[in-house]
Amino acid sequence: MGSVKVTWLGHASIQVETGGQTIFFDPWIEKNPRCPIKLKDIRRADAVCVTHGHDDHIGDSLQIVRQTGAKLVCSPEIGIYADHKGIPYDSGSYPLNVGGSWETENFLLTMVFAEHSSEILGDEYQKDGTVMPGSGAAGYVLQIVDGPCIYYAGDTGVFGDMALIRDLYAPDLAICPAGGKYNMGYREAAYAASLIRPRTFIPIHHGTFANQMLDVKQLEAEMRVRAPKVCLVQLQPGESYEIGGQER
């Protein structure tokens, strides 16, 4: 397996390209003011992973599945919601719960715990503010065959069992929120990096709104104290980071 390309699409949206396959995490495209691409530009996707039902995370995931034929990876509750929207449960989707995995020839995708609230803010919420029952939030660990391991945390606060994610999966790259307010701030994100101990840490979920900005110097200062061996990589929306196999 060659290098893996990780692209930040603004806010919490991530695109991973590996071995001719494309995997999206929480793709919020059309109403994301920082996203550099348009929904119509997405013509290839093999998996679309949703961490929880908030509208900036479930985003455009269902439409991407419809227009590309990708598999929707999500909680059972979001899978049921998607079934009502024309994406058949267990055939158009692959619902998981924490600890469950989806294995293909090229990667293993495992759902892991996240500390965050969530109901489903879907089409109904956009129309009239209706909130649908949800099931909380999750993260994902993407283990690429003969390649790196990537931990995508989704929305979360720091929690002690991030150490279990380290011990079980040894992520080479951790992609974690660092915008504060609705998830981790500087101190919490740096402490998360100390628990996970990846080679590289990419902060996301910042810069979209005025109340969730990132002062990278403050994050760097916290990282120097709490996770000095972890490389902090700050991307701008549309920028990519390439990571190869056998990083450690």
C-alpha cells in the first residue's frame, strides 16, 4: 500500500484516499462555509462514515451515498433514519456499534467510543426544527492493510479510555477536535494527544464559526508540555497530509 492522503474539507469533514479508494468522515459540504469543494464535485466514494447525528456531521453523507453508491457506516439509529430516506438498512448501510468493525480487502474500520451528546438533526430539523431520536456519538479507527492506522475522533471531549484506543490500535495519526465550546479545547486536545500517543496529530472542528477559533500557538504550547513527542500538523481547508505505511 502506498501513501495515504488525508484532506481536511473544513470544520470536521475529512477525506481519506488510499489504494484507489475514497473514504469520507462526517462530510458536511454544501452549507459548510469553509469547505473548498461542492457536493456535485464528489463522484467517487467507497465509504461514508458518520460519527453522530448533528447537522454539521451527518451533513451531506446521505446524498453522497446516493450519488456514488458508497456504503454508509454509522450507528444503527442513523442507519434506520437513512433507511427511511431511501438507503436500505444493512445493504446501502453498514451499521455498527462501539467495538464493531467493517472489514474489506483494503481496510478495517472500527467504531470506538466518543464523549458527546447527539440526536439526529436531519432534513426535518432543516425544515421545521424537528429533532429526531439519536444514539449519542462515536469515533472511528481506520486500519489500512499494509498502511497506517488513523483515528478519527469525531466530536468528543477528552476521556481516559483514549488510552485503550492507543493500546488496542496504536494510531499513527489522530484527527481530533480542538475548537472548544462543543468539544475539546487546547488543554483537553493536548491531553488527548498524550493519551493516544500518535506520531501526528491534526486538529479539526475549528475556524468555521467565531466562537470556535483556534490559536495554534496556544495549542502548540499545551502540546509541548503534555505531548512533546507528538507532531502537530495544522491544515487549512483543502490542504492534505500524506502518511505512509509503517510510520512507527
